[in-house]
Amino acid sequence: MTKKQLIMEKALELFAKQGFEATSVQQITDHCGISKGAFYLSFKSKDELIVALIDHFMRQFTADIDYVVNHEQNDADLLYKFYYTTFQSFNKHSDFAKILMKEPTQSFNEELFTKLHNYNKSLEKIILSMIDRLYGEQANDLKYDLAFCIKGFMNTYSELFLLYKLPIDLDLLARSLVEKTDLLAKNMTLSFISDELIQMIDQPLNEERTLAQIVEIVEKNIEDMEDSIEKESLILLKQELLEPALHPAIVKGLLENIRQHPHCKWVAYLLRRHFGIK
Amino acid sequence: MTKKQLIMEKALELFAKQGFEATSVQQITDHCGISKGAFYLSFKSKDELIVALIDHFMRQFTADIDYVVNHEQNDADLLYKFYYTTFQSFNKHSDFAKILMKEPTQSFNEELFTKLHNYNKSLEKIILSMIDRLYGEQANDLKYDLAFCIKGFMNTYSELFLLYKLPIDLDLLARSLVEKTDLLAKNMTLSFISDELIQMIDQPLNEERTLAQIVEIVEKNIEDMEDSIEKESLILLKQELLEPALHPAIVKGLLENIRQHPHCKWVAYLLRRHFGIK
DNA sequence: CATACTAATGACTACACGGTCAATTGTCAA
DNA sequence: TTGACAATTGACCGTGTAGTCATTAGTATG
């Protein structure tokens, strides 16, 4: 484990207990068993650590959900898989989820707020594509409301195990939320959230990634990796970004190679979107 | 206006923007146009100010909602009035609502956490009484789930105007949430949140259970069970309570044995806490 | 073993915080 | 106008913070 990873891991525990503000760098380094100076060899500042943590987990989370939604063939299982994976992920990374749910986002600096907003939008996009696939025309006017309800369920029910550390029957939870969602989708008539409203929310924060940005992210990823099949796959994919030459099937295979690697989930997500591969 | 009120008003604005931690007493007094010393004539400490703010608004909010729910004669309008009043109140006191939604509750001191938990319980009680009145027997097993959904709606939809300051059609919002709530109440079949689960949530805030109490609960559980692996496991765990002898790994295994048994979840939860096993 | 280099340390700085209190200002009855 | 008292101030204190950097420890190479 690199020092960076150690710091991130230990810092997360403290942040979850005390929040960002209330946790000092000294506490973090003590908890890691390293000196304060060593901390600043890995991170330029405390803020950079926070950004790194948020990126690390949000990328993984977004990528996981996206994969599940895109790879579930059976419509009947889609919603279930979505909820199950979501809560499983929350449960696995409960320290981070706790921070995410409760940290006062508006008090962050602009950069972090925008960042979180964008991740939130990614999640919303995934949810909307799922709604579209399952209910299509039937729920067109209601899709945003439905997405909001789904997010509301996620928020409220996750409190149960984040705040109170209760044992959770994930299967039952997922099934019960599927039922609720399905009921709403098939019977709702009143739409509150219009396209217009969504546009107003999105207005200031639009941002597509350019090819160059993606290449840059891939390169950074390659640097951080140890020699392995995954690294080789990523290098090949980077070449494919710059000079498309490979058969789609090969690209898909390469993406599959890196999908499970914990540090590649985000980059795999970006690449899947870029190459238009499910 | 008394000095106390002035301070509370001005402090609230800053807290909403920056959070409690990030707002200094100096900032507050500057914003009020008074000296730091004057602040401490009105409040013993910054914490006392925070408590005063939370009490002031939560009392008002709880009382408002309670009044509406208790004084609405017409069942058909009850839910609508509830949602309308709630969001109107959020809107009116949006600075406070913002704090409430986003402040990391777990990082507060014990007193504040308990306080908020109690207000939350009051609100839940009001919601549950409303559910009981409207749907009675029909939704008895589902009442907690329904209450959670209502809270989820409140949370998610309030973000729209708390975070993004959008103009809101309160009437349409309330009507659309009434529809959703009604749909769920009349058609849901799967209950996720049981009485047992609610008990577990309330538990950690009460006093710690003594060993004797836990033993008693375990014994009662054993009596009610049929002969099985689970029962044997529970008997062994009871002995372990009285005379610790087993390896932690064995204890964990025994706990795992009873975890899924429907009548053991509560006792498994207590035991996990007692033995300090995740 | 000597050298060159990197990794790691922790004492240190500058500063911001919550909270205090001697000194100052404002008020009003005598 | 005086004097007694209450209200208010802001310099000050101890503490804890983020971040720096001269120094030291560790390691690889010739």
C-alpha cells in the first residue's frame, strides 16, 4: 500500500467520526503512525486530501452503478440490481457514505461543490436512463420526479445503517424499494419537476470532457499502477484513444480487463462512455 | 429586539452559509456590529448559541406541524396541509432548514445529537399519527415505511429550493407529494421497517443495557425458539455472556448463525454491540 | 567504506480560535 | 455636576491549527 493510500484510509475513518473541519492533520498523521512532514510529501494540503477522497470513492461508486445498470439484460431485475448494488456499496464504504450524506456541502469551496454536483448529475443521468428504459414514454413527464423519489429513498433508507449501524437485510430492502418505485412509475399523474426546473439547476455547471482531458486522466492512472494485465490494457486503450484502430470487440475486452481493478473503475466508466460501449 | 435575538438572527445567516464550525464568534459579532465581550453577555458560549437556535426553530416547526395535523378536520385535506405547511415553513426559515439538512449531526456533542434525535422522533410521531388516522389498519405493517418515504420526499424535494434557491409552486408540490404518498399507502405490500428495527434505532440513545438485562432478553428469546442450530448458538452465546471463554472468531461465528433468524435480529444486534463485534 | 541521493522527521512559524476581564463608556438618580 | 452602577469594549491569554524546512535516517551505488 502506498503512503497516499494509507493516509486516505486512515483519514477517512477520522473524517467519518468527526467531519472534515474537526479533524486535524496532526490527528491524521498520528493515526497513520507517520510524521506531519510525511503527510505533506503525499498531499499538498488538507484540501487536496479531501478532494482525493471524494474523487476516489465517487468514481468507484458511479462506475459500479453504471456498470450494473448497463449490463443487466433483464428489465425485471434492473431496479432490484440497482438498489441492491447501491446499498451494498454504501454499506461497504460506509465511512465515506456517512461523510457524503452529512457534510455541509455548501460550506465547501467552489471547486468541491461543483465536483459533488457533477457526480450527483452523473448519478441522476444513470437513474434517468434506467427510468427511460423501464418505463419509457409512459413516464416521460414524470421521469424527473421519479428520479427524485429514487434519490429520496436512497437517502432516507441509507440513514438506517449509516447513522445507527443496524444489520440490514439488503435483499428485502431492495425488493421493497423496487415495489415502491414501480408503484409510483405506473400510477403517478402529477409532475412537479419539469425540464425547465432541471435546466435552471444545471445552468451554471455544464461540462463535457474533451478527448484531451480523458487522455490525461488515463495517463495519470497508468502512472499509479503496478505492472499487470490491467496496466497493459490501459496502455492499449490510451493508444486507441489517440488513434482508433482496434475492433470494438477488442476494445470491449480491454475494458472488461480493467473493470474490476479498484483504481480503474472511474477510467473504465469514462472510456465506456467515450467509445460508446455498454 | 433584544441583543439575544439580534445575535441569533445574524449568526443564523452566517451558519447557513458556512456551517457551525467554520463560523467564528468574531465573525458573528462583526456582523452584529457589537464587540466580542457583548456576545458573552448574552450567551455563555458558542455552543449555547447553537443550542438556542436549534431549540427556537425546532420548537416552532414541530408546533406548527403538530397544530396543522391536529386541527385539520377534513381527512381529504390532511396530507396536503401537512406538506404545504412543512415546505412553507422550510421556505420561511430556509437558513435554518439548510443547517438542519446538511450539518453533520454525528460530529456534534452528545447533548445536541440527542436533542436533534428527539425532535426527529417528535416529527416521526406526528407523521405516524397522521398515517394512522388516514390509513389505519390498512397500512399498519407499512406505517414506518410510509413515514420514511414521507421524510424522504421532504428531504429530497426541499433541496430544490434550499440548495438552488428556485421559485417553487408550493401548491403543486404539495399535491404531487400527496398523490405519491397516497399511492404508496394504498398499494404497498412489502414492509421493510419493522417495530423491531425502530426499537433498535431508539436503543443506543437510552442507557446502555446491563449484562443482566441482556442475559434476560437472551433467555426469553431462547424460550420462544424451537430446537435448532440457532437455538444452540444462542445458548452458547448466553454462557459466553456469563463466563467469557470462547475465541472471538467462535463468538462471531455463533452470531452469524443467528443473524438471519427472524426472531433473533434484535438479540443478535444487542450481542454484537456487547461483544464489540461488527 | 564512502558517496549521493531520497524519505522522513518534528520543532518551528504565523495565525485564528474561543473565551476572559480590567478598563472604558453610558445612564440616571441625587 | 457628581457619583454609583450597569453596559460594553477590545487587548489579551492559552490553545490548537495548517503548513514549512533545516536536519537526520535510511538506502542504493560505485
